[in-house]
Amino acid sequence: MKSTNKKKTQKNKGCNTICYLLGSTTLYAVAIMTIPKIMPYISGTIYKNFVKSSNAKKIDDDWGPVIEKKK
């Protein structure tokens, strides 16, 4: 009875290794296909949000010297 349990665990180890390699390869392939397509959208969104936040922080009171007419 112990020998059958040993065979089952060896089969499970082999299946776990194969499943791990297959899953890793699949995940890698999907990442290679999708990340280049998504990257311009994500970087554009991040840039727009950064520009909005930096423009909101600027103080618009400093216009320099004011030229006035003499009366």
C-alpha cells in the first residue's frame, strides 16, 4: 500500500512541475502580447495627471512689474 502512495506523489510532482512550466510560459506570452499595446495608454494617462497636478500647484500671482500711465 505504501508503494502506491509513493507512485501517486511522484506523478503529482511531475504534473506540478509541468503545470508550473506551462503556466509560466503562457503568462510570459500573454505579457509579451499585451504590455506593448497597453503601455502608451497608461503612460499618456499618467503624464496627463502629472501635468494637471503640477499646473494646479503653480501660483499665478507673479506677473512682474505693472506699467501705469502718468496722469
